[in-house]
Amino acid sequence: MTGNPIDAAVFADLQASTDADFVVELVDAFLADAPPLMSALRTALAAGDATTFRRTAHSLKSNGNAFGALEFSALARELEETGMPAVGEQAESKLQALEEAYATAASALRALCHG
């Protein structure tokens, strides 16, 4: 991905809808919640739990969308829509891409909220 990993318009809409301190709280909650959810994706994959895999991918997608982390959200949506059985041999590369997109988005969100 080139450019900002956070869609400025989406983030501005979030800021306009609430106060700055609450935006920081929301971002911090996302930053705390996303890594365990990505770990849960891996656990669900290893356990063959397609329902948990899809639900977890859905949560990541929705959370990423809320902050304008569009690449991250798109990768999570792909996992959700494709589903665990169809991900198959590409699972590791897709999960790695999701984790990399999260790291990039998280860095940008930290900079937006914490300078």
C-alpha cells in the first residue's frame, strides 16, 4: 500500500462525532484488542474452527473500518468472506499480510493520537 494507511476522511468523521479524548480511548482499545484477535484467527485456523475464524475476521474488519484502516479492513474482509476452508494453503501469507497491515495502521493511529 502506498500513502497513508489511515483514510483521513474516515478518521476526521470519527473525530467530528466525538471528543478527542474519547477518540484516543477508542484507538487505544483497538490497538489492545487487535493483536489477540489476530492470534485467535491463527488458533481458529489450527483448530479447524471455521465459525470462530469468520467471526473474528468480521470483528477485525469492522474495527479497522471504524478508524479508516482500509487496507487492514479489506484484508480482514477477504478472510471473512473467503472463509477458513477456502483460505487453505494461502492462510499463512494472508494472515501475515493482515498482521503487517495492522502494524502499519497501528503506527499511523498512534501518531495521530499520541503524536
